[in-house]
Amino acid sequence: MSVDERSTLLPTKPRRQQWLSTVHTARLVTFASSFAEGYELVIFSLILSPVIKEFSLTVTGVVLLASVPMAAGLVGYLFMGWLMDVMGRKPTLVSTYVICMCGCALMATAPDVYQLGLGRGIIALGIRSGITCVSVYMSELSPAEHRGMLVSMEEVYINLGMLAATLMAWVLMGRQNASWRTFVTLGGIAPALALLALLCLQVPESPRYLQLWGRHAEAAAVLRSALDGKDDEIEQTLSSWREEEETMTKTTWADQLSQVLELPGHAGFRIACCCWISRAGSGIVVIGTYFAVFMKEQGMDDESALRWFTAGQLAKTVALALPVLWLIDACGRRALFLASAAACCASTALAAALRHGGFPAAAVAWCVVAYWASFSLGYGPVVWVYCFEILPRHQRGRAATVSMLFGDVASGVLLISAPYLVEIDAALPYAVIAVTNFAAMVFFYAACPETAGMILEHAGNVGASPRTAVARDGAC
């Protein structure tokens, strides 16, 4: 079967009769997936205060509930990365939706803190696996010219889900209309709708995955549909595939293990690991998880803390518009990383100074809102594009999950240490985050090559190839 033949596994209707193109269908499913994941992502942060009251949690109990379930999901997390490369992107997405729904059910019915922790761990596994799979999928389906915007839109959808969850918490819990258990139960609706969308629509498998497993004609057909009108990029990609066909079908367990062991030798993989560590060091997980606790420690009541949290999520969502729709492809990934790290460093340093100086909680809350907006300038949208562009494409799924593990470990360290740092000095968590953001700024400047405008096959060679990013007209 030649590369131009159309597989019978693909829709047989002519393109003009299809009511949704390949790319539009993928975007719709990406929205459903990321919205659901965003909703799930903030559930624990929003219910932490009532959970502390119901289960009479100590500081140690809060730390364990916040961090141990994430650590427990690491083995499963690695399995999902393997599943993505062996079974495909679509089956992995289906499994993540089911996992999230099961986690919500366990949390909502938890009679004790142990089942609550188990449910949280399951949700964390579903969220992280789903986000990874969607990012890999959209990276492999997007044209080079607009890949930054298309992939980083996931961050917009995630933030819309987080904002929706925050507003629902305000309506249900903030006004005492329902318990936290009802709120968690409703969290299962979003992944259920995402699952329905994926199963009912004609969503194609990733062309890179199809090519990797020898389904060349089907891969070429999906690629042409996804990159319709980008003839040069299509031909470059097909030419790259033809050059590598002899090594594309390593399927034995020994070959797969050998590939994983080779990951540390790949420059893009090492850079991606450091990018995830830098993102974790930005403090987003710590501030998002413990915001209500930090504000309450400073004398702010639960309703006011929820109001400030809502304002922060709104600022974080609105701030994504310019980077995603223009800057990420016009100015490049590296510039946004640098700007975001610098702004996060400044806002958290100011928060530390104000907290140490005894200023009102509202003053610190303003700094945190500014921090959330600064995070969306680069850390938020860019990491999903950049880190998946520079990974080795033959095992992008496994490389993605392994690289993200380093960020999860860094987040876990910060989650464990933050409550104890507060007991020493309430300004310490903000000060530590300011320092880690400064370190990230140095790393982005010194070690991150630009990838804007490169086709995906070339971006995976950064740091190990003389190829450089294509200069873009009007670049910043």
C-alpha cells in the first residue's frame, strides 16, 4: 500500500462532505478533555478548608493528603506513558476519563481520610495522564506555523475548567447551598462529557503514532487532512518518515526498555525535565493548593479567601489571551519563559516582603493575583508546547511522562515543606518561590534553544543538531 492510499479505517466520505475537519474535531475533543482536567485540578484546593474541619486534620495530615496521593500515582503515571506509545493516544484518553470519574466517586463517598487520599491519588493520575496525552496528541496533529497557539490553547481550556469549578464552589459551598461532597460528585460530569465526545465524534489517531507502528498509508492520510494546505510541511514530514522507516517498528520488550534507558542521552529530554522542574519551582501547585490556608493563617475568613481565589483564577485565565493567540508564535517560547519567570519572581518577592512586614492579608492577596497572571504569561501555556516539541518522537508518550515526573517530584517537595515553612515564618514560602523563579530565569536564558517555526521532526533534535528555528517575520 503506497503512502498516498487511504486506509479503510479512515472515514470514507469526501472531505467536502465532512461536517468537521480533522483539526477542528481534534480541537473540540481537546477542549472537552482540558476543561474536564482543569475542573478536577482545583477540586482539592477548593474543598481543603471544609475537609480540614470535618476530619480534624493537623498540619502533618494536610501535608500527607496533599502530597502522598500524588507520589502513589507515579507508578500508574509511568504505565499511562507506556500505554500512550503502545496502545495509542485515543485509548489512553478514554482511560483517563474513566479514572477521573472513579476518583470523584471515591472522594465524594469517603468515610475517612484514607479513602479521600486514595480518591485524590486516582484523580491526580487521571489529570496528569490526560493532560500529557492531549498535549502529545495536539503537538503531533498541529502545523508548525501555528503549533504554539494550537497546543497552548490547552492551558486556556484548563483554566476555563478551573474557573468554572471555582465559580461553582462559590455558588454551592461559598453560599452554603451544598456540601463539599456534592461539589466533588459534580466533578465527574466533565470527564463523562469528554468521554462521550471522544467516542461519538470521528476523532483520528495521531499520524505520528500510526507511522511509528507501520500504518504508513493511514498516517499519511491523517497528516494530509490535519495539515491541509501546508504542502511543504507535509512533504518534509513524509520525507523524514521515509528516511526513518527502517527503525520505526521496534516492538519487542527489550527494544522498548532500551529506548527508555537511552532517554537521558537525548538533549531535548534533559531540557524538558529541567523545564518541568522550573515550572514546579514557580510555585503554582503550592500557591494553588494552600492559598486558603495561607490567607486564613493571616486572619482572612473562608468566604473572602474564596473570593480572592476566584479573582486570581479569572486573572490567570484572562492573562492567557495575548501569549496564546499571538506571542507564543510571534516572539517564541524562550522569550515568554523568561518574562514569566521574571514577573513571578517579582510578585512573590513582594508578597514575601509584605507578609514579613505585617501588611494586611489583602495586600498579599493582590500580589498572589499578580503572580497568577504572571504565570499565565509563559509558564502556563509555553511548557505544554515546548516540552513536547523537543522530545524524541519515537517514544514521545513515555518521554513526556518521565520528564514530567521530575516536575512532580519538585512539586511534592514544595508541597511537603510549605506548611512547615509557614510555621517558621509566614513569609518563607513566598521567599523560596521567588528564589526558585530567579533560578528558572537563569536556566531559560542559558539552556533553552528556540523552536518556533520548526516542524515537529526537527524540533526533536534541539541541542543535538545544527538545525535552528526558522526566523519568523515580525519576531520580537
